[in-house]
Amino acid sequence: MTLDQLKVLHAILESGSFRAAADVLHRAQSAVSYAIKNLEEELNLQIFTREGYRPVLTPEGQAIYNKAQLVLLQAEELEQLAEHLSMGKEAEIKLAINAICPLDGIVSVINQFSKQNPLTQIKLSIENLRGSIERLIDGDADLALAESFIWNDQLEDIPWMKIKMLPVSSPDYPPAQSKEPLQKSDMLQYVQIVVSDSSRHLMGKTIGVLSGGIHWTVNDFSVKKDLLIAGSGWGMMPEHMIREDLDARRLVVLNYPLPTQLEVQILLMRRKDHPVGPIAAKLWSALQTLRTI
């Protein structure tokens, strides 16, 4: 069985006759008939009945045709992918995203981008602290949305967004009961819930973590939020992640003055020394539409 034979079979059924299929395929009718005859001999079954004017599939032929349609679709997708790759377009783009970034806008951009570039897969990794910039430096990401922790002359960056971090806890957690501004010495006696840095070899980085305090460490902001709501401790959270919880008073902002109320700058980044391909360049431009600074 060959792909060509399956294409002939499909053309006959789509056009309605052997003659019409020959016209569609730009072949002699005898060549079309010969292809089907060979297919039947190779499969050792009859595909078409020999009665009537129009070609009609036998039950066995219908079963073969149903599978043939899937094979032809996969072959077409393979040909499109080969053409896509031969034009220098990427099969996959890896995007590393800092976990404090608002995902709604990013997902919307990626969904639209994927519709326009269906042959390129998007691989997302959600990282904490230095994790996203490390993925980029290590070559594990093509693009990154990363906090501006370090300067590296290998990287090109564009200011993308500032994210406000707030010190919060459950309204029942003791620091939330204080009428007076809290000091570091006050906070050191309470559990601070922190998210671990997902980088593997860059020097660890923290945001608003009190040295010398009592820490519970988690690897995910959603787990951190659940612990805060449950009254397990206090911690710094991106404002956009907890807005509904603040409005519903599941969480409250602690009366703990600067420097713990922070704004974290997020940069859109890529490597200078490894130019991205044409599809990654399009995603780079698409992500810039979300810039707020």
C-alpha cells in the first residue's frame, strides 16, 4: 500500500467517479483504475463494487477508506511541518515566565499567537525568582519574563511591567490586630511564608524575606496563598494575585511600612548571542503589547 494509492482512492470518492478523479489528479483514467486494482490486490479484498455507474465502496472498502482519511491527514500535516522547518521556522519555542507575572494577558497573547502559528509548539515554564533568567542564560528558554536581578551583557531586555508586592496575612493572624505600625523586631516572632527560588545554580534571591526570622518555604504562590488564608503565617504577595481575597477580607494588608512594600520590575528578555528564529521574534513582539512601563 502506498500513499499515492490512498490519494487516488480519496480523489475517486471526493469527485464521484474514476474519470473525474483522473481529471483532478491530472492522470489518465487507466492509471487511476490501475492504482485501485493494485491496491485491491495488495490488500486481498475488493474496495469497490462493480455494479452501477458511480463507484460504491464495499463494507471492507469503507473501513479501509475511513482509516485512509486519517493517514492522508497525517501525511498532509507532516508535509506542512517539513515546509515550515525548511523555511527556518521553529518547531518549538520555550518561554520562561516568572511566577508573579499576571498570566491572563500572557495566555491570551499565546492563544492568539498559536492560532496564527499552529505548527510551532509553545513550551512554558513557570519559575520563581531567578529561575526564569537562569533558564534563558542556560539555553533552556528562548524568551523570558524575568525579574531584574542581574545584569548580563549576553541579554537583551525591555522593561515590561512593575508588580506591587504587599505584606499580608489572615485578618485573624496576630500582626493583623496591631493598631501601631509594625517593626522588623515585631515581625521576627511570627512565621513568614516564602516561595523558594527555582534557579539551580545562580545565587539565591529573596524578596522581602526577613533574615533571622521563622520561615516556612513553599515552591508555589498558590500554596503560599492558601497557607496565608489559613492563618499559618504572613508573607509578601503580588497584589494582582490576592485582589479578590483582599476585597473579601480573607487577607488583609499588614501595617508594616517600607521597605517591605515593594515593586518588582519584570523584564522581557532574550539572548543577544543566540538570535531567535522568526517565530520567536513574532512572539517577542506580541508579548510587548502587554507592556505597562
